[in-house]
Amino acid sequence: MCPETESSGRHSVLIHAPYGKDAGLIRNELEAAGFPAAACLTVEELCARVGAGADAALIADEALVPQAIELLTKCFKDQPPWSDFPLLVMTAGGAATGASRHRLRLIEPLANVTLLERPLRPETLLSGIRAALRARSRQYQLRDLLSELADNNGALKQANGDLTRVNRELEEFAYVASHDLQEPLRMINIYTQLILDKTGKEDADLSQYAGYIEQGVTRMERLIQDLLMFSRTVNTDGVSSEGSHAGADLATSLSEATSLLHTPIQENAVVIHAGPLPRVRGDSRQFAHVFQNLISNSIKYRKKTEPPRIEISARECEGEWITAVQDNGIGFDQQYADRIFGLFKRLHKDEYPGTGLGLAICRRIVERYGGRMWATSSSGIGSTFYFALPPV
Ligand code: ADP
């Protein structure tokens, strides 16, 4: 220990120069310049003080005997990862000897070593110490940033965990709610049918009311199914989901969608023209759902005056594949182009059936694979829906 400096409390700079009066002189010099300093009698003591939080050390190179190097090696290895401890080595005057060069080679990888040639001039000493303390203070800043980062990371992990849990609960809720809601709907259906069987045939009014009930039930069933689909889309981890590593073949997705929509396509004499489609990041079945939604919308929002025509094409642009689904339907005012992707947002409420969830589901699917989705339209002319996705 260094009893002569212990009373000053903080010892920023440690000095170990065991021979002669150097240690005391340097300490006085540093103290006079405003740098708290402590002279250490042994390397063990110096190491203990480094571990306790000193800022820099000054050591005479003749003190770097093998045993001292061993102690210093352990001491610097025990420093935290952000630390690059400033160590100033006072070399023998003039050209360093072979032994001294060897000692320095051993010590250099362990710390932030600076050589100070003796005889030491006060200005050289002070400027070396200033640079060392400045380097150390930068390291403390790094330490604080790292600890802040670790705290934030912890908070983020916690929030992420909470979010996953809440999402899971929400999905469970959606399942339970949809199941529980479907049950009373089935009852309503059955009893409406029974009432109709008993009295409906004679009573035109009653038969009409029963028809309204059935319509309401059908709409409710659609809503429940779409909500369930939406909750599954939001809660499934896209990147790790099956098939996403191999990528999605959009041509396969499209043919799956058109075969599912075979009947409405035939009934409405829809003309679909598709160009070559790429392979993108994602899952073919999920994108089949996107195509199915877009094509059925193009059919639903068609003009009464001409047969629906749908053009599907893809082009590569700045590292993404942009797929476009263009129709010649009724279109909508461009100012609503983003709003229609919101939950339950519908522009043509009364004239057309729907839940207002289809496009929200499509956008979620595309975003889960790192993509974007948007639309352009002109009222009375037609609409184009775009989705951009990264290649596989
Ligand atoms: P839904 O069709 O069930 O109402 P969507 O989320 O699929 O719900 O679409 C939201 C709204 O966007 C629709 O209600 C409609 O007003 C508008 N829309 C979607 N696709 C088209 C289209 N191809 N042409 C014109 N309007 C469309």
C-alpha cells in the first residue's frame, strides 16, 4: 500500500519505479499539476489498485521482470472488455537494450502502452499523462454507453416478451371468441329454419324477416373468419414459418388463387393476363391468399358495363420485386389509397358485401416478409395494387 498518498482518496495515476527517487519525484510533479497520484512499492500493489479503479499507470521498464510481467498479464486480462488500460513505460535513456525491447514486446499487447524516454522532461511527462487520462475517460464513456445499451436491451427483451405473451393471449382470445360466437350463430340458423318450416310458408313477412336473419348470420360468419385470419397473420412469425427459407414462387401462388376462384372467374367472364412472376422471400401459400384477395376484390368491384380484366405483372427495382395487380373496375379516389389498408375500412360500404379486413390481411402478410404494399387508383377507371418483396 502507499500510506503517503492514501489520505488523498482517489489515485488516478499509479507510479512504480522501485529504484532511486523517481517515484516520489514524479508523484510530486503530477500532484503539483493537479493529477492525483500514488507511488506503489510493488507490482502486486499496483495491480491491486488497477483492479480497484485507477486511471493510468507509469512504470519503469527495469521493473518489468518476468514475475512482474506475469502479474501484469493477469491484471490486464481481468479488466472488463471495454478497457484498454493506459500504461506508460519509462524506458532507459538512449537506445533500448535487447532485454528491454523484449520486455516491451511482451507488455505491449496487454495494455495501451506509451513509451516515455528518460531522463523525463516535465512537459513530456505531463503531456503523456494527459493523453493517457483522456484515453481512459473515453473508455469510461464507452463503458457507460455499453451499460446503457445493456439496460435498453434488457428493457427491449422484456417488452418483446410482454408483446409475444399479449399476442398469444390475443390469438387465443380470437380462437375462443370465434368458436363461442359461431355456436350461437348456428343456433340462430337452426331456429330460424324451424320457424320458417312451421309458419314461414304461409307468412310472407316472416319469411322475409328470416331471410334478413340469414343474411346477418352469413355476414357475421364472414367477419369471424376474417378476424381469425387477421389474428393468425399478425401472430405468426413469418421469417421462421414453414417454406419461408426456400422462398415463395409467386406463379404457384397465383395459380393456387385462380383455381380457388374458379367459379367467380367463370361466372363473371373475367380475363386474367399474367406475365412471368418471380420467386421472392416468403411463403407461397400466404401469397396465394394475397392474390386471392386482390383478384376477388377486382371481381367484386368491377364495372357493370364491361367484363373484368386483370393484368398481373412483376418487375425488379432497386433490389426488390414489385408485383402489380391491375384491374379495370370502379376504382376509387386516390386520396383513400392508404386508408383502405386499415382494419374495417371500406369505401363502398352499402353497395358491396365485405368485412373491410381483406387488404389489412394482405398488407400484414407482405410486411411480415420485409415487404411493402400500396395502391393507386382512379375513380371509374380502375385500380392497381402493388406489393414489393425482397428476392429469396
Ligand atoms: P372488403 O372488400 O371486404 O370491403 P378490403 O379490405 O378487401 O375489404 O377492401 C377495403 C376497401 O377497399 C373496399 O371496401 C373497397 O372500398 C376498396 N377496394 C378494395 N379493392 C378494390 C378494387 N379492386 N377496386 C375498387 N375498390 C377497392
